[in-house]
Amino acid sequence: FVKDYGLSGLLWGKVAVEQGKLAVSGSLSKIEADRMDALLKHIDAHDGDLVLCAAGKPAAVNAGLGRLRVKIGKEIGLVVPGETKFAMCWVVDFPLFEYDGDAGRYIAVHHPFTSPLPEYWSALESYDKSRGNTSTSGSGSGSGSGSD
């Protein structure tokens, strides 16, 4: 499924507690124990979590995992065709630009009034850092350019 979106590969694992510590089943179980322990700690994994590691170009990984998220949501009944649910979220960690290899340049991928991450603020001479963006049911719903 995910190869249709340009992913080179996808490793998966279900996190479970075994003998008092976290362990992973699936294709991720082949990773060395010390590396897996570090990964599980880094992502703050818990018993019952699903861990996915995708390989490919960033745009393909993002698109492929996004489609997989929607597919799984439909299969387990979180997304019901024809049913409207409003689920709001505040988006704060997203790229403002992505490199387009075909065009040979960076392109904007989000509204220009959304806020970059704090570590990038110093790169901007003057910018209102209080802005962000909203999403409703997976679609952009706020430009982040409203007044305070």
C-alpha cells in the first residue's frame, strides 16, 4: 500500500511489556535491543502502541504515512464514510517550505502567516512569533493571520 506513495519501505512493531520492560514485535523486532530501547525511550512509547518507521524522500514519507493513517482510521471505524465529525487541532510543528526537486527550488507548503518553530526565529529579522494555524477534520481552517 505505502509503496504506491513512493515509500522505499515501512517497518512496524507493536509495543508490549515483556518481563517488565518494553519490547516490540513485527519487523522492528530485528533491530538491536539497545537501539530499540533508545528509540522507544525517544518516542515515549507505551504498552499497546504501534510504531511505524518509513523510508523514502520526506514528501513521500509524509504522504504515505498520512494515507496509511486515514486507511487505518477507516478500517477500525474512526472514520465513517458519510458521517461528519468536527475534530479541531492546533498545528504548530510543520514546515513552511519544502524543497521541490522537480522545480529546483523551495516552495511554500503552508500559509505564510503561520509561525515557524522557535529555533528558526533568529533567522527572521522581524516576525510576529505568536501566530499558528488550525485544522478542522484534516483540512486547514485558520490562516493564523487574525488579530490578537
